[in-house]
Amino acid sequence: MNLNNAKGTQDLMPEQKIVIDKLINLLKEIFELYGFSPLETPAIEKFEVLASKYAGGTEILKEVFKLKDQGNRELGLRYDLTVPLARVIGMNPNIKMPFKRYQIEKVWRDGPISSTRLREFYQCDVDVVGIKSMIADAEMLAIVSRFFSMLDFEFTIYVNNRKILTSMLNECNIKKEIQETVLLSLDKLEKIGFKGVENELREKGIKENSIEKIIEFISINGTNEEKIQQLELRLKEKEGLNELKELLEYAKKFSVKNIVFYLPLARGLSYYTGPIFEVKLKESKVKESVVGGGRYDKMISAFLETNKEIPATGLSFGLNRIYEALIEKQKTAKKTVTQLFVIPIGIKAIELIELIEKIRSNGIKVDFDLIGRGPSKNLDYCNSLGIPFALIIGEKELKEKKILLRDMKTGKEEKINLSELNKLKEKIKP
Amino acid sequence: MNLNNAKGTQDLMPEQKIVIDKLINLLKEIFELYGFSPLETPAIEKFEVLASKYAGGTEILKEVFKLKDQGNRELGLRYDLTVPLARVIGMNPNIKMPFKRYQIEKVWRDGPISSTRLREFYQCDVDVVGIKSMIADAEMLAIVSRFFSMLDFEFTIYVNNRKILTSMLNECNIKKEIQETVLLSLDKLEKIGFKGVENELREKGIKENSIEKIIEFISINGTNEEKIQQLELRLKEKEGLNELKELLEYAKKFSVKNIVFYLPLARGLSYYTGPIFEVKLKESKVKESVVGGGRYDKMISAFLETNKEIPATGLSFGLNRIYEALIEKQKTAKKTVTQLFVIPIGIKAIELIELIEKIRSNGIKVDFDLIGRGPSKNLDYCNSLGIPFALIIGEKELKEKKILLRDMKTGKEEKINLSELNKLKEKIKP
């Protein structure tokens, strides 16, 4: 048998899983600080639900992994966490609003793969359903800011507003029907430059004077305030600008820094209706956005085929990319969670179990020699796994009631009284 | 569109997911105290890997959800976490032994469903690979004991040993080829009683004097030591008994209590080779076992088609059942993680954002009125979600720099100085 993973899937060995878990825990902690609670939905959904035209659209449907159960029901693996959220809202009409939930789970897309694009990957979503006010969007930016600050990352939050884009395109005489495709070209500005955008728009049959106007708009420069001033002079429809100003005002109260109003930001998905966001890291090899999101006030109610308005806004964190950026910063990888390894010298492990259990009860992650190797082999084992401390115990140590704590990095050794095991915790900081 | 879940799958709404997450975190914490590190493998595996005859066998294969990718590759959703573990060991020949890993993830089985059996459910496995000594098995029991003690559950750990069963069946003149099927009947003792087992064995064509001997064996009564003494007189092959004695000796050092040596315990899966375990809760409506496991010294090497011996032992925690038992004990359910809800009176939420951010920086999970409801509606909202504390702030409070903390259960209110926000944490204990 040829032992390997299914194409586009990967194992996370302990040294990787430890880092991913650290990221997940930090995200959970921050989401919960902001009053978001966890939700879990199944990986398997009815295909009919996934295929709703108000969900991801036909493009994404080509990438759904389809399956059937014994009853020949048509099923699929979820490709995002937004459709399941809409379904949950629909199935629980009495749910308390606002519904603030986060969900960190795998999704599957049977598409082309690359080093940064797998067929099974994490989606990490935080959304608030039921709030129209920009205060909810500002809170999203506060979450972003707190998360990356805690990880010591330099970042920029790019914001824009779909309504501003629409009124800009109206100003440029772009018809409603082709606005989406124009936005797709705008989104590529960073990749293909101004000339590239011009050419693409020309190929799409946009008139020269419209192209000229668009380029003029997206060339507007300056601080956020200066850009807004410029646009206030040029745009007739002001709703998007007002939302943006309100968002920035709230964000200031939340002490969110590094916000850049970036007019070419359009984001692919057509369901956005208001503010849209993208976060990029500075000084990282990860150049793609690490967070994306925005407001989608019409998607859930359209999905549920109800007339009741169900506003919503949210973010999706790109866990795999953030992982890559974090790995780049952290030079050393730990292959184990173990903090302390107990090495018996000339005595049997069984004589140390009671002591080890006491140390564990103090909250220290302890492993010990289960094989009966010699001391130097045990120290090699510690080094190869990156265990930071070893506790060396022989008959002499047991008699004197003093054990030897060895810092594996520095090689420094220190005697610890058996009666003072509670002090170990301070010495062994994670 | 008919909005519902795929058959045999379920959503975990926040009030359920909060409890499951609590259990998962406690398990992770304890596994890590014992030096086990996390591993993650994909949900999708090559069908060929899942279908290995050394894995779950043909019965389980009928329940595999099959799928194909764009390249027409035959894939399936994993039905357990043991096959992926064996694959990881096989793909990483230089992995350091012992390899101590835990894995808490979903598995899928397309079988008949019931209230306690779904098609998508958690598997929560902890295994050590590479250790033959019974000390590894004893550590498994220590993990069980610490986990259920921390949850304040009364429990019994039933242990047996496959080698004891084999030597017992040899003693009763049961041929190798039919020993497995005899064990399947033994496993039902609790359900169908001695008479039931007798009848089943008779139907399976076992001779009367063999049946008589088997019943005699499984009727042996007394303490663990008394049972072992009895068996030492009756069994020629003593290896299993010696392993059991060693296991019990180690377990004593680990202070594991409530171990019952239970000879009819056989466990269905044929890959077990030594100690086997099952844990049941006392005084719970959950009557089925909540943990199962044992030693499987031959399965991994057979799976990898190598001659190198790869011993292993491990446990699987039944997360969904433990959840049911925990829910039974906990009378109240929280619909949110939020600890504190901020209610502005006569002022706008935006004026309180800075204060709220400060409280969050103190590690308190805070939400606030995003809608602009009146005070009594806000208190209703707190009550309906089970938020334990509310902070009531009006202009007067802001001027006096004192805010009102309300305990939602008792209705007691207390004034807190704005300069002493750090004291909030003590008052708002989770």
C-alpha cells in the first residue's frame, strides 16, 4: 500500500499543531472578550443547502466535495462557514438578536492546489447578526487590532465601503450590470498596476472616458480624511462616505490604529453591502491578506427567502497564512508540549511515579523515561524534542530529598528541595 | 428550500458548544500534563488507506462515506483516529519513540442512527506508541482517574487482558478460529445475563462442557486479588495474569482507584493484544461505557506491513456521552460566554467604548448594548442569555466616577470606583 495523504490535505505534526492550537486559543480568547460565543455546525450539509444561489454562487459549487449517504441523500462537505450560519439563523427563528458567534473549523474545496491553497483548510469566522450600526463593524476592527498586537505583528487594516464603490461607478457612468466585473479588475490593482487595470477594463469594453474617471478616482491620495474630503466633493451619493466616517469615529474610540481607507479594495464576493476590510502584515513573507470581511446585510434574508431584514457583519481570519507568518518570526519549533522530563539514574521509574504525579498536580506538563534508557540518551531525547527542563533523580537525590533541575538550553543545574515542589512552577515558565 | 441538517448530523448551539469546549479543554490540559502532544490529521483519507484489512475490518468499511476528487481519486471520510495514527507513524520512519499523541476530532460513519449514535461525532484519542511496559497502560488509567475526579464524577474502571481471555478459552478447549465469536458473546453478559450468554454459545455450536467451564470462569467472584489467585490456580499460561498484576501495581503508584478486574470484558475490536479497559459512570443516566481502550501491539506494524514491532496502547473518550452525563449534573445552561453586559442609561454606547476596552484588557468577557434598547429590555436580554453580571452606567455614574455592578442572579447592586476596575475580575468569577 502506498502510504500518503489524500491530495491537497496535510497532517499537522505536534510541532505544527502546537502553534496552530496556540493561535486558535488566542483567537477564541479575544472573540470571547468581545462577547462572541462558539458555534459548531457539521462538516456534512445537504447539497441543496450548499447550492443555494444566494450562497457562494455557481463558481464555488464546482469545488464542492459531493457525497451520498445510505439513504441516497445528496450531501456535500461545507465550503465555508457563512452558509451554515445562515442555515442556523433560519432554523432558529427565536434566536436572540444580536447573535454574536465565532466558529473555527475545517472547510473543503476541491479546487486547484498550491503551497498556500489546500483542499482541506481552516476557516475562522467571527460574525454579529442583527446589528445595523457601524459600531459592530468597528468592533470587528478592534478584534483585529487586539489579536495582531498580542502577537507583536505590524499590520495595516485596509477599509472601503461597497456603497462608496457603487456611487463612484455611477459617477463614472458604469451600468449596474457590469459593476461587479469592473470591481474584479479594481481588486487586481496591486498585482497588475494602473496600466494593467486600464487594459483589463478596456478589454471588458468599458468606454475610455469612464476608464479615465475610474483611474482618477482610485488615484486620489492623502490621509483618510483628505481622501474622504476629495470624495465628498465628487460623489453625489453620500451614504457610503457617511458610513465610513462613522466607522472611523467608532474605531478611534476602540483605539484601533493602522486603518487605511483604500478605494481600490473591492473584495470578490458580491454579497457585501457596506464596509469591507482586508488586513495585511508588514515585514512578513506572507504578502496576501490575512483577514478579510465586511458587512452583508442582504445575504442571510435572501438565503432564507424572507422579507425580514437580517443585517450582519463579520471577519474571516486566514489561519494557515497567519501560521506561516508566525513560524517565520519564531525561530525554534517545539515538538512536544512537555515542559519537564524526569530522568531516573540507577533507580526504576516506578519509584518516581508518586513524585511525578505531585508535580503534575502543580500544573506542570511532565513526561518521564518509559523505556529505561541511560542518562545521556535521555538528555538527547529531551534535546531532540525541545523539552526545556530535565529533572535528574538518583538514589542519592532521593535520600537527600533534593532533586536536580537542569535547564536544557543553558545547561545550568539547580538543586530543588522535595518539600518545595510548588516552586518548580515559577522556574519552569512556558 | 427545506432548511435542516443532513441526517445524523447536528449543530452545537452556543449553550452546548460551551460545554463541549470545556470538556475538550480539560482533556487537552490533562493529556498535556502527562506529556502527550496534539496531532491533527485530515478528515479526508485515501480510500485505500481506510480499507486496509488491518484497520477496522470489513464491517466498518460499509459505513465509510466515500467521495472522489476532481482527479477521480477514491477517497473517504475517516471513521476513526487509529488508522490515521498508523499512517502517520508509517510516513515518518524517523519519528522519536515513544510517540505520545492525543487527537480530538470528528469522525464519520454512515450507519444506523439513534439518539446516542450520530453519523458525525467526536473521537477523542490518547495513545502512546513504542512502549511495551505496563507503565504506559497504567498512565492511561491515571489520565482517566484525574479527568473524572476533576469533573466530580464517580466512576469504575473495568480492566481485563486479552491474553487472560485467550488462555481461559484455551483452558475451555475453544479453538483459536472461534475464540473471537465467543468473546463477542461474553461482551454481552451485562445485557443478556448468564443464561443469555449460555444460549448464544450453544447457538454458536460450542460444546456443553466448554460452555460450563466458561460460565464457571466468568462467575469467579471476589476482590481483584482474589480473582487473580483463583485464576493462577486454573490457568496454565500466566503471561496475561502477570501483565495484569504489573498493571495494578503501577496503577497503585499512580493512586488510581476504582479499578475492577472484570473477566467478561472482551471489547469488540480484534486488534487488542494485552490490557483492555472500559470506564463506566456511577449514578448517571449514561449507562454505556464513557471510555474504552487497550493495548494493540500488532496492529500498527501489520498495517504498515513491516516486521518491526511497534507496540501501542491508548484510550478513546466518548465525548458525546460524557457531555450527556455532565449536562445531567449541571442544571443551568449558559447561552453565551459573556460575563458582563454593559447597559448605558441616557448616554450613547460610543461614550463607553474606552471604558469597555479597559475592562476587556483586564480579561473580562464583556458585551454591551449595540441596539440602543431601554434598561429593562437590556436586563431581560441578560437574563435570557444567562449573563451573570450587568454594569449600569448613566451620566450621574460617569460624573461620580462610580459605576453600578449588578449581580443578575441575586439582584444585588454594588458601586465600583472607575479607578478600581481591576477589582472587577475578583467579583466576576466564572
